[in-house]
Amino acid sequence: MERLLSLLGADSVHQKAQEILQLERRLANITVSEYDDLRRDVSAMYNKVTLGQLQKITPHLRWKWLLDQIFQEDFSEDEEVVLLATDYMRQVSQLIRSTPHSHPGRQEGALNRSPDP
């Protein structure tokens, strides 16, 4: 990872690599066995929600913007999507909120920049 960061021109390569690894560990800790029982209950895992509802569930991710960019469409806030593991997505949103803006793992386009949207 340090070599890749170096090739990409990053400063403080060792520190940046450690920050990325720490973020990956925090993300992995969200997904550990606490969800094993939920995986067996399909209704707890899959929820149909609108993009507007999804934005409220995960306020630190810009879902409409992201989907508009990927599909080159202008989706309505009422567009329905299937959300997998609602609680997991809430925790990912909070993890993003607590990750410094200068972190090398942050891609600003799909993230809300304000502290509390």
C-alpha cells in the first residue's frame, strides 16, 4: 500500500497507509458477527425505501448525487431502492462522519461535507 501511495504522489506515505488501515479495521468491525443472525432473517436485511428516506438513514452519503452520476440520470427523491442491512448502513454513515476530511480514503463527491446535514 505504501508503494502505491508513493506512486500516487502522497506525502507522509507511512502515516497515510496507517490511516487507511485504521479506517479499514473500523469498517470491518461494523461487519463482524453481530449481523450473523440478521443474515438469516431476510426481512431484516432488505428494506424498500425511497432515495429521500435513504438520505435520512445515511445522511453522510449523497445517494441521489452518486446514482445520478453513475447512471447519468436525474433520479427523483421518490425513486425506490432496496436497502440492505439498514443498521449497517447507518453505522457506515457515522463512520464517514467521524473520518477526517483529509483522510486519504475519503472521496468527497459522494460524501456530505457538512458535519450534520
